Amino acid sequence: MNQYKAVLIGCSRMGAFIDNEVPADMRPYSHAAGYEACERTDLVACSDLRPEVMERVGVRYGVPADKQYTDYRDMLSREKPDIVSVATQPEHRTEIVIAATEAGARAIYAEKAFSASLEEADRMVEACQRHNVALNMGTNRRFHPGYDQMKAVIDSGEIGALQTLIIHQTSALFNGASHSFDLLQRLNSDAPAAWVQAHLPNGDEIIDGDILREDPTGHGMIQFANGVTAYALNSGRGLEVEAVCQRGVVTALGNDREWQLRAPVTQDHRGRNKLGLVEFPAFEDRASTLCLIEDLVRSLDTGAAPRGGGARARGRPGGV
């Protein structure tokens, strides 16, 4: 099997060091740790404007000094990587992603939020499509085995057709809620949105023309073209996801820590189903960053489309 060369652009928290903050069962979490854990990838070089940060990456991940670049274009030209990770802020991401496609990269792992504008998202998607580059965005729950199992329950039809999705989260829209919107799309098989209704509680204070001065909080409703309705709520409950089907409910609680399936267990005196907790199907608990990278490897091996994809990142409400 082929071994794929990966490089990292942007060596800060998500790029290399968030693993120091998260519980062991969530690791590998950073881009660099994901490549280290994946048997099919080698992190061969990194790029950042700060040499002292790259030096820390070198110590932690074994990237030698001559493979640490302050000019990412020089790195792309010299290293000719198969996979490029872009873990910079979104304001700088567009030119880097486009440069990577033009330099011959075959796959890109772009951190969320995907871009700072829809126009920039369009440019990145077009560049990846034109150069036949596989693209996954770092909305990791799309690759989480627990949500894979949740979607499998929904798709099986055993509790009837999906009707409603409800998601609670406490994050601002770009930094955290991009995970939530992407997960709503994933659980609903990436059906397109017919219309969206939303409210920014402090919108008047932070919107200056077409510029957002800070990452806003908000809540809203999405009506999908397939008839499913989703409610995105900013609440104090943390991340909770509920899929309401015709004959049951499947739920993720506690920021991906608890999984519940409620299905008909008996009937009332009128013959109506009464729901009770039944066993949630078992799944292998693996880090979502590793699953994302393995999805890119699968795409490189087979030519199949990756699970994420730039067009989905561009098209989902809140995805950019």
C-alpha cells in the first residue's frame, strides 16, 4: 500500500498542540497528531511564520529543522506532498488552499471555519474540483464513529423516517457551530436546505456593512428540501443532538459522551406506541481526526470522493 507524505501549514493549537488540552479518548485531535497516528501517512514538513513554534513541532513530531519552512510556497515546491493540512485562520486559508492545488497536492485537510466569505469558499471549491483534489473540512463529527452509528439507525428505517433534528450548542457560529451545522447535514444525508430562518441576538452591535467584527452567537431553523426540519439552539445544555423519527428518537448527549435510542417497547390503552430506552448499537470508539485522515487516504487509494468535500462545505448553512 502507498505511504502518503503530509505537510502542515499553521502550527498552532489545532495544527499541533490541542492534544495537550483534551482527554485521552479524544486523541489524536490535532492535524499533526492525526498524521502521526495514521499508519498510512508521514508528516514530513511544516510551515509557520514563527520559527519558535515550528521548533516545538519539530521536537514533538520529529520534523527536522531543514523541513521547517517560514514560506509555505517554498515547502510545497520542495516537498511535493500528497496531503496538505491547512490549520491557519480562515482569512489566510484561500490563497494557501489554491496554492496547494496548483503545486500538485492530491488531498487537503482544511480546518474550519472553511473561509471568511462565500466568494472565498467558491474559489477554493473550484480550485479543488479543477485539479481533482480531495478535500475534507475539519468539522470532525462528520467522521465520528458514534454519529456514524446514529446515522445508521436513522437510515435503517427501524424507527421510521427522519422528521426533525434538534441540536443544542453553546459556541459562536464560525468557531464552534460550524460543527453543528455540518452534523445536521450529515445526519440528513447532505440534503440541500430549502430555506433558513435565523437570529443573531447581538447582530446590530457587531455587523458593519458586510463585515462581522466578531464571531456571533445565534439560533435558527432550517427547512430541508426533503421535508426534514432542523432547529439549532444556542443554550446552556452544551452539545446535544436529537433525531426524531416517526417511531422513535436517537440522541447524543454530553458532547459525544452518551448515546441513547428510544423505540417502541409497548402500547398504551389506545394502541399508540410507548417509547422506552433500548440498546444503542455498539461502535468502535476512534478519534474523529484519525477517521478524517483515513477518509482522505481511502480517497487517494480508490479515487472515490471523500466524505466531506468542498462543495458540501460551501453549500451547508453556516459551513463557511
